[in-house]
Amino acid sequence: MADADTVTVDTSDPLTQVAGAGNSDPLSQLADIHLPDPVSWWPLAPGWWVVIAVVGVIAFVLGRRASAQVLQRRIRSHALGELDKALAAYRTASAAKGADPQTTKLNYVNEINAVLRRVALKHYPQQHPASLSGKHWVTFLRTHGDSTLLTDPLADTLSEGRFARQWDVDENALFQMARRWISSLYLARIEPIRAPDDTSTSTAVSKHA
């Protein structure tokens, strides 16, 4: 029978073995703690692929829109430059000695009309604006774009075009009207507005097509 004061020591315990070896700090003999490997960012979670796809689509749409706006500004600048050239040519021809005022003004009006038609054809090719004439052409101008400066005298001038015998029109007013009308198409992107007599315009288009 064992003595009650006797303490039994478990010699299989590593801490006991280390202590028995004379080491005052048995915990220093323990192995370091091994942390798990860090979580890798690749492959991406499905949610991230959705985010990347959405961002890509948005970037593509915004890029196309920005490119289209830049292109529209360039075309607009070119069209307005054609108006500037027409006005400069008219003033130069008017200042020439022996120039016929009616002929120079006729050429000027025809140049402005030509620029307006080219711009109209660019925006509304399906409506064949180049084939419109007379009041049908004026109706087209009034129902497409900003025509607030298109007064009745200017409308008569553009309506008669090269068939007029005499001109009495303010060249600056015609220039400003054409400039505002063209700018409104490129800057505001105004959609066609059907007027009460727009059917007559469509009829005229079909006849000229």
C-alpha cells in the first residue's frame, strides 16, 4: 500500500520530461504556432465577375457616347465653317468693283440653302430633304430644329431659292438663322415634330423621290 504523502509523477508527460532535464522554462521547447495560408484573391468569386462585367458594359457605353459627341462637334464645326465661308465669299463678291448685287446675293442664298440641305440630309436621310423645294422645304425647316429666327421674309427667300428674280434679304439674319438651326440639330438632337401639314411634305417627298 502506497504512503499517503507520496506523489506519483507521470514521466510520460513532455513537460515533466523537459523539467527533469533541468530546463527552467519548459514552454520554450514547444513548437511555434502555424497559421493557415492567406486566402488567395484568385480565382475571383462569381460576384466579382458580375461587377467586372457591369463596369465593362458601362465603360463601353460611355466611351461610345463620348466618341459620338466628339464626332458630332466636329461635323457641327465643319457645317458652321461652311456658313462662314459663304458669308465671307458674299462680302468679298459684294465689295468687288462692278459686282451685280442681285447675282451675289443669289449665290449667297443658294450657298446657305445648300449647307442647310446637306445637314438635313445627314440627320434625316429617310425623308429626302434634298428633294424638297418651295413651301415644303420651309415646312421641313420649321418642323426640324430651332427655327425661331426663320422669319417670313427669310422663309420666302429659302422657298424661292434660285428661281427668285429679285432679292431683298438681310444676309446677317439669314446667316444667324442657318447657324442656329444647324446648331440645334447637333447640340440638342431635336427629334422630328409632325406639323398639321406634315402629310403634304411627305407627299412632296414621295413625288420627288
